Amino acid sequence: MTTPPTEVNVLLVDDLRENLVALEALIRGPQRRIFTARSGDEALSLMLEHPFALAILDVQMPSMNGFELAELMRGTERTRGIPIVFVSAAGRELNYAFQGYESGAVDFLYKPLDPHAVRSKVNVFVDLFRQRLELQEAKAQLQRAVSIRDDFMSMIAHELRNPLNSVYLQAQLRRKMLSAPRPPDAQTMQKMVERDERQIRSMVRLLDDMLDVSRARTGKLAIVPASFDLAASAQAVVDAIQEQARSSGVVLTLAVPETLAIVGDEFRIEQVITNLLTNALRYGGRQPVAVTVGVRDLEAFVSVRDQGMGIAPADQERIFEQFERTEGAAQVAGLGLGLYIARQIAQAHQGRLEVRSALAQGSEFILSLPLPAPGGAA
């Protein structure tokens, strides 16, 4: 996506209004904002308020001439970098040009002005200024990318360290138990295996999320559409996560129709519902979570509503970006990838994933999917 051209400011300084009007008409152009001043003091005030790509100064002005204004500009941090072009009606024999360059000017023009030369010089400085802004923006984006990379690597290390440490400690414990005079009973070993499986699934899901982000960014997120029962899929996800909800003290309820046939990738849709439920358990403050499946406005929908901390309006779009999380979520494990992946999956199904929330009033995430066309597949 191409960034629209940045509007660039040019300052004209002359004590005669007719000169300003003529020069402004000469250099006016698209994405270019012209400021005019009729004195040095007025010009300095404008330069302290706005960034300028170029200042065109008349040399012979009462009170403060162009050279004096240039000297003041060079003595102020905010204005010393503004290129100066002097304009004078005085003859070349006065050697004003030498004095102008001594004052730090980049060019000197004599009246009557050559319109083509003036436009060309202004265009050069406007383009240079715009390129400098683009370089600054590129530098800022690069610094942000490096920061995101560093944060990402830190989060990955943290998220993988916990389950890996747990599996390692379990392996050490198992070694000690096997070398003990009385080996562990089958029930104890079964619990340890189940604990290992949970930790391994956690790591696999983390790696799958990272792969899905890469696939989504390159347009290679795999979707295998087929007819399936959305109500049954939601029921299966809720059943699978119900034990986790009970262990967290969360009452998880489900309201579904008897059947709801749609066309889509059942695995991917269950991935979205699982993600929304996992987030509801994480951020729901141990309050009840309600899942609703139905039809509304000629679309199938899955709603996951919690009664947790809620999401500020300013964050409600940001949380769907990569590595973004709501304020106050730093203490909760996660990379900030789940909602990004979930929205990509919804969009790949020609659907939507939206949030309705307010601070301290909980959140409702709604997955909307198209219904099959009557009499045939979608």
C-alpha cells in the first residue's frame, strides 16, 4: 500500500503584499502549503509553529532585513536547518549574493524572477524535504520492527521456558521414582503423562500460532471447505475446554440450536472458537463465560461473552494486530497472536470477527460466517 504524499510547507517573507501574492501564485502546487509573512518577527513565529521545507526571504525589508532574519534562524535549533533562498531587486553590483551565502543561504535570486527557475528550485527543496520525512518514517518503522522482533524473541523464550522446565523437572522426578525401591503405581504415572501432554500441547500450539501468522502474512493460510455442523463443533470445543474452566472456577455455558449447517474449514473454525474461549478464561476474572451459536441477519454466528476487565474503545481494533494485547494483560501468558490469526481465519471464510466491550463490563467476541446458498454449497 502506497503512503499518500506528505503535505510540505513553504514560507515566503516579503514586506510587500503584491510580491507575496505573485510569488505564491508562481510556486503553488499539490500537497504544498504556502505560508506568508510580511516581517521577520512574523516569519520567526511561523517557523516556531510549523516545519518548513524552504524559506524564501526578501533581502530589503524594514525593521529586520533578510540577512538579519537568516542570522536569527541559524541561531535557533528549530529553524537552523531550514534552507534559505534570498530574493533581491538590487543590482548584482551590490554583491548581495556573497553576503547571502555568508548568511547560510542555499541560493540567491534576482528580480525580475525567472518563473521556470523559481519553480525548479522550489521543487528540488520540496522533494528533498519529503524524502527526508520518508527516511525518518522508514527509520522509525525499522526501529519498531527491531523492537517487535526483540520483544517477540523474549516472549517466545518466556512462553517456551515454562512448559519445557516443567517437562524437564517431570523427567527428573520420573528418573528418581524409577530408581526408588518401590516404583510408582500406574495411576501416578498416568497423571504425570497427562501433565506432560498438556505442556507439550501448549508448546505445539505456540509453534502452530507462529506458523499461522507466517502463512496469513503470505496469503498461504490453508482453508479446506466442507459442509459441517457448526452447533456440533461448538459443543465439541466447549466439552474439550470444560475441565479447564472448572479447574479455574469458571461457569461455562453453551446455547446452541439442534443443528446449524455451514460450509467452511471445520478445524479452522474450531481453532477460532478455542482461541476465543481460552481468552475468555484468561481475561474473564473467573466470572461466568457464555457461548451462544445461532443465526442472525442471514449469517451464522458464534458469540463468546465474558464478564471480565473489558477492553477500552481505543484498544478494540489494536488487539487484532500481531503481538498486540489489551492494557492490563501483561500478567497473563500469551504472545498476542491468537486474535490476529482468528480474524484472518474469519476473513478467509468471507466472515467477520468483531468485539463489543467496555471497561469493567466484560467483552463479547462475535464470529460471523455466511450461510450456504439455498439449494447448493456456498
